[in-house]
Amino acid sequence: MSNTNSAVVRRFGKVVEMKAFGAIVSFDGKEDGLLHSTRMRGGSRPARSARCGRLAVGETVEVEVVDSRFEGGRRKLTLSERWHDTAVLEALWKGTTVQCVVARVLDSGLIVTITEGIAQGVDGYVHVTELAGSEPRVRDRALASTQVGARMELDVLSTSVDDQGDLRIRLSQRAACLRLKLGSTFAPGTTHTGRVVRRTERGFLISFGDFSGLLPENELGKVSAGSIRTGSNTRTKVVGVDDDGVLMLTRRGL
């Protein structure tokens, strides 16, 4: 006769035995449970398998008890670390900077593993177009020369969960480099000359190459809106940066 309790309880336990398919986790020596490799943290099947290979007897793990059964007079626990994936999704919002190490080099890009923080051990993907470099040939050379084990600072582009429940983390080296350049070159108060791209309901969109900025009509200063034409250059001052990375501009005081 078996009795199933589906209430989820999170507990700390110690690995007391490693098997090919998972870990036996003990709770103060009073009871134990199975943490199967498919229920380990990591965000994806390859990362979970890698974690299973790295876990060692004596390590402490935080798990959820997802099932409890009495069989033959003994309580058997089914354990999971998959709750951790939700925490990772909540932490890795767009633009978050993460430290990574290259795990695999593909024809289309890189598989990297996050090395710190709550997402430690989670894999992400960097498409070749998201490597540093302004031209495709530069990014292609960077991909060809990248070695497994290389360390990279990357920015999060997007996060999602696929049909199998695996995390899909897309990362960018290019965004990380542009963020650093944005902070150093386009700091508030600095002046720059950019090209007028078009007029919008919010004002004029100004291009500075890798970056774009918005010059509202009420920030034109002594210049009239009619004198600013698409394709012409105009000098502006940086006020700040909005949440989308668009420079907020003014001509007041110029």
C-alpha cells in the first residue's frame, strides 16, 4: 500500500551517494530521497546532466520534496531542484550582465555557461551576430578564434521556456560592449553631433552610429522645428538614457 503526498516542501539535504541517474540525498540521516538527473537545476538537459556529473558526496543541496510515498513501511522521497529555474528567470531580466565561460563553439555561435550568481551553471546561447564587432567578417573571425574555456562578460537579450521546460537564455557580447561605450562616451552632459533620421510624434530621432537618441520638440532651445531636416546633422547634449537604451537629448544651453 502506498500513500502519496504531493505537497511541495523545500529542504536542505546532503548528498550521500551518487548514481549514474542521480543523487541520493539524506536529511539529517533520518530519511533520504532521490534527486534524479532530469530534476536537477541547470535550465537545460545538457546542463542538468553536467551538474549530475559534478555533484559529489558530501555536498549540500536545496531541493523540493515533490512526492512522498510509503512502500514496504519506508518513506520514499522524490526530490527536485527545478524550482531554481523560475528564480533564474526572475533574476535575468533584459540587460542583466552575467559572467560566463565558453562551453561549446558552434558554426552559428557559442554555448556558454553562467559562472556566478543565482544562474550559476545555467547555459546560454550567443549567436555570431551578437559577438563584438561592427562588421560580419569581424564577428566571424571572433567566432573562429574563440576557445572553449574562454571567459566572457555578456548581457541578457531574452529569456523563455520551451515546450520541454528547458530555459532558453539568449546573450550578447555586442550589447555588453555597447553598454560600456554608452556609459563612457555618452555620459549625461556630453555633447555630440548626430544625423537626423526622422521626425516622430515624440520628437526627432537622431542617429550616432551604434546609438540613437530622441530630441523632443520642447528641447530644441533656440532652433525651430522647421529648420531641422531629415538627413542633416545637428548638435545635441545628452540628458540621460531611457530603459530601452535610447539617449534622451536636448539643445537647451547650446
